[in-house]
Amino acid sequence: MLKVFQVKKGDQFSFLIKFKNLNQNLTTLKMGIKEDYDSAMLIEKSLGDGITKISTTTYQVNYSPDDTNGLEPSMYIFDLRYTIGATPKTPLSGYLIINNSVFNNEEE
């Protein structure tokens, strides 16, 4: 599935991902963000470090204001990948668009 997230620089964002017919524990679940496929990983979240298991089939991916504040306004790519045993799958990939906010230069 291809998804586009648009986020203001310095904002927190999160989303839920639900897996159908998941009756085994995931060995890994991680989400990586890069500028392009050949560049270094900018942000990586994993189970217990930004990704929380909500139920047997539901997980929440969380990005803090520090995560998005560290990215320049631009379009980035991401993949969310999990493994069960030794089999990797990528059920979600797409683009993360970071936009400036009219409040970025103001003190809260």
C-alpha cells in the first residue's frame, strides 16, 4: 500500500497500522525514512522504540516533534517492514512530506 503523510516541521504525528489475520507475534516491525533509496537512514523506528503494540493485530507508530524538527521541509520516502520468522514483508511504503509552519519561528 502506498501512503502519503503531510506533516508540519516540529509537529508530532502518529498512526495505527492494523494487520488482517495476524495470528503470530512479529519478529520485527520497523519504519525507516530516507531522502532517497540510496541515501543514509534519517529516522528509524522499531518495536519498543517508537512503535508500540496495541493489540495482537494493531500497532502504533509515533514520531516526536524532535523527529520532524530534525528534517528540512522536503519530500522523503519511507518503508514499514515486518518479519515473521525469517520472512520479511513491506505492507506500507510511501512519502513523508515535511512542510514549514507559520509558527516555526515563534516561541510558544
